[in-house]
Amino acid sequence: MISNKLNKIAYGGDYSPEQWPQEIMTEDMRMFKLAGIDIATVAVFSWSLMQPDEETYQFEWLDEIMDKLYENGVYACLATSTGAHPAWMAHRHPDVLRVDFEGRKHTFGQRHNSCPNSPTYRLYAARLARKLAERYKDHPALAVWHVNNEYGGICYCDNCAKAFRVWLQQRYGSLDQLNKAWNTRFWGHTFYDWDEIVPPNLLSEHSAETRTTFQGISLDYQRFNSDGLLDCYLLEYNELKTVTPDVPVTTNMMWMFKQLDYAKWAKHVDVVSWDSYPSNTTPLSHVAMWHDVMRGLKDGQPFMLMEQTPSQQNWQAYNGLKRPGVMRLWSYQAVAHGADTVMFFQLRRSVGACEKYHGAVIEHVGHEHTRVFRECATLGGELQVLGDKLLGSRIEARVAIIIDWENWWAMEFSSGPTIDLSYMTELAKYYVAFYDQNIAVDMISVEADFSRYDVVIAPVLYMVKPGVADKLERYVEAGGRFVTTFFSGIVNESDLVTLGGYPGELRKLLGIWVEEIDALFPHMSNRIVMTEGREGFKKEYSSTLLCDILHTEGAEVWAEYGEEFYKGTPVLTRNSFGQGEAWYVASSPDKSFLADFATLLVKQAGIESVLAAPEGIEATRRVKDGQAYTMILNHNDSETEVNLGSNQRSELLGGQAVSGAVKIPAKGVWILEEASQ
Ligand code: GLA
Ligand code: ZN
């Protein structure tokens, strides 16, 4: 459970009545009731209202909001407001302002704008969190703490430079070690004094965001920045926990967000939460993957869907409306992947500034007779009927895909072999192969317990951190199935190449040696030609991006290249290792190859699909206390038939018993309750 106050899927979202005349709350509460809203995220950007100067704090306005919410059966997800500093603070204490990648010192404006190493920011942010905790510790509306908002951004100011040097001293101990780790004899960059080290931006090592001449320093700055923002979060977290140890604390994370090492961050949140803003053209499999990333961050624990839009965004290039039924469908998609809340940005559409055209439960017209409100109210009613059924239930996956932020940073800083390599694209390709077959996948870190899975896949594991190769060997030895791809095992955690042949530390496990790596131009492809007798596979497939040219050292060849001077050399290998097997996919294959490959892996492992169904039908299973809930989502624009088998099961949203061949309406959602096997 996220909080013992939330005994159903909490429903609501960002709410800013302080931007309105006070009376509006009465009307809002009436409409919240109509919509079944029972949680409101308040005070996300109200620092300037809470604190007009260094010494004065004013919370009376917030008292009223908190009281009113509670009187109306709405819990508060109370934010600490530190996501945007007040203008007076920037004016009087310019150290709170950031210096950007181009080296420009910013003036006051926007949000998510504070330097993480500003003494002023740290002092007042922690103090504000403390004041809030003390003021609301006994308030009955308080359910969850929401620290800051969407942490992110990088600062390159002098305070950050100083803090970076301290961080480096802690990491390396001596300049000697640092010079080795960064290989600074290259281009004569040897450092003799810590003060010679400057942040890597456009004024120093970079020519573009992912173009750096020294991967070592750039990689460390990513780590340092992620850690620095995490320190800021922890300052607040500790203040909150000192006063309210039992109130869960979260901070909202973002979609495919590269800058922060969320795996590291997640250790310090009580519950993971995130903001999901797909556009109408985002593949739903990619949204599903990111839900699974969020679920994986805390070992499968349910997460909060903190924000999504009820209808449209304002900040995308083309802000299409969510079509009828889609908001409901996507809300349940989050639940189907482990969300225990469904929340929006925003409950009431604002009157001014840049988000006035962002969707909201209550739109500018101000009443409930809108399509969006009606859809929100329908969903709110359903969540009330569902009650606590799904709450706290888990997804039991036997396939895992590894996601690693440091690997992401390092690989995309790499100068060569191709600019087209995208970690997320490669992860998604493998994820989709299982998603399309309704096979549950956990997105896990390299620190996770691999033994829980029958299949562990690490697409482009470019960086192999200390202990990981060993851990993988133990896993496979004991019977695990491991899959990795081209451009893996290349470097250590400092981005220094593991000498003695690629894939470095993974070479033994995979039973191969990669001699060369060919980069294909965008118009080029190669062919994957299966060797004799590979059941379940077509004769051949195509591949793009990179082609590793390899020699087997014990591995069995399952497919060979069909083109180029390396035609006839291995592109897919399988190495028996102990009780298990380790696969190497030496190029980036097409979708149909990955579909067939995934089929082979799950078949070998005896993993069954939640539901074999036509395209566009997504199915997941959440389980708790021996009770399974199968969620079936129809993403298609038309009614679609699926076969549920002979067992009678009750469908919770429509309240009927179902079995056999049934038709799921277009954009429809069914939740089947059954005893788990
Ligand atoms: C983010 C922020 C919100 C709001 C929404 C708009 O997720 O957290 O404050 O700006 O985007 O989509
Ligand atoms: Zn700074």
C-alpha cells in the first residue's frame, strides 16, 4: 500500500486553487465529488507564496486548502514547492541561479531553475520542507509528500565546479587515479591541481550535448549532477522524515529521462511516481515499457501515476486531444503495469501563463458538461467500484530486461562507431518483442537478483561495471538464459576499453571474440541468414545499425551475415555455459527476427502468454493473496474478439461473468478476477 489512507486507487491530480479567487474551491469540491476525485497534489509551485522573504513564512492559505480538501474527502499529496525558487531569492542571492551548458548565467525565470550546489537554495529548501512538515504533521488530509517536481537540469556554475572537485576527490582519492581513469595523457590533458578541472560544457570539452572529447569527465559530470540533485532531494526527505516518519515520500519522475540515475534515486523514495505524457503518436508499447521501468525501480512495488493529461498537452508541437475512451484506456494501462494511483495534471485549467491550454478535468468553461469531464467522472466512478481489489497486487514476470543509466550516458557519449545508436530504441525493440505477445517483462537494474528470471536480456551492455560479468556468469551457470547484443562488454565504469578483445569481460560467458565493428549508413542493411534446422525461424531477416564481426570460441552459430565481406560469419550465437546459455545478437535485427527469437526463448523457458490475442490487445496480470486480475485492453479502433478459454471469470468493470470467445469493445478495458494458479 502506498499509504494506509489510500484504500483504493487514488484518483485526482495537481490542483492549484491559490491561483484563483478563494470561492472557487466550493465549486471545485462539488465537481471533485461528481468526478470521484479523492486526492489532490497541492502546492507544487508556491514557494514565493509560502515565503515572501528570508524570515517570513505564510501558510494560512494552504491551511484553508488542506482543511477544505479533508472536509470533502480528498487527501493531499502535499508538495514542498522547491521546484521553482522565488524571484526575491534570485534577486538577493544570485547563487541560486544556474549557469547553462553554453556557460551563460541565467537570470530569474521559468522553473526547475535552482543550482543544486547553491548554499542559499539548499538552506531554504530544507528549511521550507521542515516548516511544512511541522505545520501539517497532524493534518488528517496529508497522505503523501511530493518533494520538488520533476528534478532535472544541469548547472555549470562556480559552486558546481567546486563541488565537482570535491566529488572527484571522494571518487578517485588522488589526481593520479583520476588522470588514469580519464586517460588524460590523450591530447595532453594531465591535471596537476584539482582546481584545473572545469565542468565539461560547450566552453570546455563539449561541441554538442553528447559530443565530448573526454568521455571520462563528461560521464562523471552526469553522475555528479544526478548525485547533487539527489542530495537536494535528500535534504528535504530527511527533514520530512524526521517530523513525519510514517508519511510516504516521493518525487515525480519523467518519461525516458536520461539525466538522473533513477535506479540510484529510487533507493531513497518510499514510493516511485512518474508523469506520463505520450503524444497521440507515441507507441503504446513504449509507454508500457516505461511503466515497467517505474515498477522495476523498487523491485516490483506499485507506483503512482502522478500526472497525465485528461485530454491534451500544451508543450508538444501538435497537441492532439485524447480521443473518446483513450484517457480511460491509458489510465488502465498504467494500472495494468503496476500503478496504484491515477492522477492528472491538472484538475482545473489555469487562466494565464504557458499552461492555460493544457488539458484539465475542469476546463475553462467551468462546468461539468464537457466530454472530458464526463469521461473523467466515469473513470472516477469505476475506480470507486473497484475499491481496493488491485491495490498492492504484483506482476509476476519471468523475463527481465536490464536498464542502466550509466551505460546509457556512456554509450551515447561515445564518439563512434555510429551517431544513430540509441539505448532506448534498442531496449524498446527487445521489450516490444515480448509485449506484443503479452509476456510480462520486468525492467531491472544490474543490481537486481537475476535468479528470479528465466530470461535476462541486456541490450547493448556497453559498460560492464565491477562484479556484473561475474554475476551474469553465476546466473547462467545455474541455468539462466542471458541475451546481449552488439557493442556490449566494451568498457569499464570509467569508459576505458577492456583490453584483450571485445566483448571484454563477457567474452568467456558468450564464447565469442568480436574483432571489428562495422557501422552501417542509414540506407544500408545486412541479412541475418539462419543456419540449418532452426525451427520457428524464417530463413532470413534483415539487420541495421552496427554489425560486429566475430569469431566463435565455443559458441554455436545460429545465424550468419548474408552480405558484405563478412558474409557467412556469425551474427547470432548461443553458448552453453554451465546449466544455462548465453546468446549474442551481433547486429540490430528487424522486428520479425526479435518476435521469433522471443518466441523461442519463452518456449524454451516454458513461459506462457497472459493472453494469446490479436494485435492491439494488451493483457497483463496482477496478483495478490492468491487472487489474479487479468487486465485486457483493446487499443484498436474497432471491437476485437479474444478467446478467454473455458473458465468462467467475473469481469469487474461491467459486472458480468465471461468465458470463451468474447468481443472487447474498441478502446475497451476488461478486468477479470480469478483464482491464480
Ligand atoms: C510536467 C509538470 C507539471 C506540468 C505538466 C504539463 O509533468 O510536472 O507541472 O507542467 O508537465 O504537462
Ligand atoms: Zn551551479
